[in-house]
Amino acid sequence: MTGFWLVGLAAVLVVVGAVLHRAGVIDLSDKTRRSGGYSGALGAADEVFAPSKYEAQVELDRQSALPAPAPLAGDGDKGVYAGRLTIRL
């Protein structure tokens, strides 16, 4: 009988976690898929127990990513205006 309570409690925690993730309260997305980035076993613990440290690490990861080179004045259009334009959101 005690095992059923544990299984029920685990199921309730999974459902509550899924609802909170869906509502945007917590972020359970896989942040290790990005190149570099803040990966590790303690990333989720930092997000919950040290949110300022986690946000600082995310901002550092964003700032350390290499941006695309800016176009120069003499480069021309490089085919930008040829063809169909697709904007992905």
C-alpha cells in the first residue's frame, strides 16, 4: 500500500512539473543542444535555488556567442533581393 502512495506522489509531481513548464513558470528545455553553453548536472539546481547565478550564466553564454559579420558598404546586395523572402519566427 505504501508503494502506491509513492507512485502516486511521483505522478503528481510529474504532472505539476509539466503544467508549470507549459505555463512558462519553469524552463525544462534542453539547454545542452546549443553549442557551448551552460551545461551540467547542476544547471537545473542553479535555476531553482540560485536564479541570479543562473541568469548571469545564461547572459554570459549569450554574450560569448560569435555574431555574424556585419556587411560592409562596398559588398553589394549579395543576392538578398533575388528570389522569395521567408521570415521564420
